[in-house]
Amino acid sequence: MDLYSGYINKLIEELSGLPGIGAKSAGRLALHLINMPKDRVQRLAKTIIDAKENVRYCNTCYTLTDNETCPICANSKRDHSVIMVVENPRDLAAYEKTGKYEGIYHVLHGAISPMIGIGPNDIKLKELMQRLEGDVQEVIIATNSSLEGETTAMYISKLIKPTGIKVTRIASGVPVGGDLEYIDEITLLRALEGRVEL
Ligand code: ZN
């Protein structure tokens, strides 16, 4: 028996496909949306579509941005000779929030995970290697301390070593399996300051 109309069921189904939204939350959100004024629902829908249509990868670091080059890469006051490698734009945001990192970034959009079939070619690794042809003094590997993050760090370090560029890994103050996004700024800064050469 259908408790709701077909439209609401469809809405619940779509919402429950989002990360962190279970069936209960999806039901609550769907009813909330239906009860919202029509202009607010339209604004929300438009915001989602606009973001999807206009957000793209920075042509240098591959973070998400509205422009060809993101504000960090476009900032001449940043130290462009130091590149911090992170798994995703949320990790970049976590380091940016500390306000203490002066270098630039490279976003891999994932980590190597043989278990689920994600190999080096499935993340932005070629793109990182291409950037190293420029004037780069240090690559700081700030992938997560999960198995995938460590595997990725080792892989990148082996690739970069022959180039003679300094490769460092953030300190293991970051809890194992910890998502960088949820780690406080002091811990992140300690991890960055205590980085070790690989
Ligand atoms: Zn960028």
C-alpha cells in the first residue's frame, strides 16, 4: 500500500539516494519541501542546477571552482613552489581554514584503492606529475591516514623521488582512518608542521 502520492514517493527515493540521508530523514525532508512556499522550492532547485552547470575543476589544481583557475592558484602571494596533495576539495577546505598554509594544492579526487578497483589512472595523478615540470620545491602528501590514503602516499612518493623534488608526508597526528575534514585545525597544523621527508 502506498502511504503517499507517487510524486512524494519519487521525491523520497531521490533524497534517500544522497549520502547520510536515510529513509526516515528523506521522508521528513520530502514533507518539509512540499510544505515550503513555492518560490523557495524553485530557488533551491535553481541553485542546485546552477551549481551543477557552472562549477568545474580548476585547470591547475583540480579543485572545484566557478572560474578556469581557482582563487588559490590565481593568487600570486601564495607560494607556488609548494604543492600540497589532498584527496578531495573538502580536505583542501580544512587546510585553508587553518589560514596558515601559504602554498598551493593538488586535488586527486580520490585515493588508490585496489579493493574497489580504483587505480592510479582513476585519480588526478598524471595531472600532478605534469605540474612538477614547473618550478616545484616540495610536494606535501596530505592524503588521509586510511589504508587507501597511505597506499596513495607511497605510490606518489615513488613516482616523484626520481625527479629530485622534496616529498614530505604530513605527520601521523591525524587519527588513522580519519577524514581530514573532521579534524580540528590545531591537529591539522601539527600534522603539517611535523611533516617528514619520504
Ligand atoms: Zn586551483
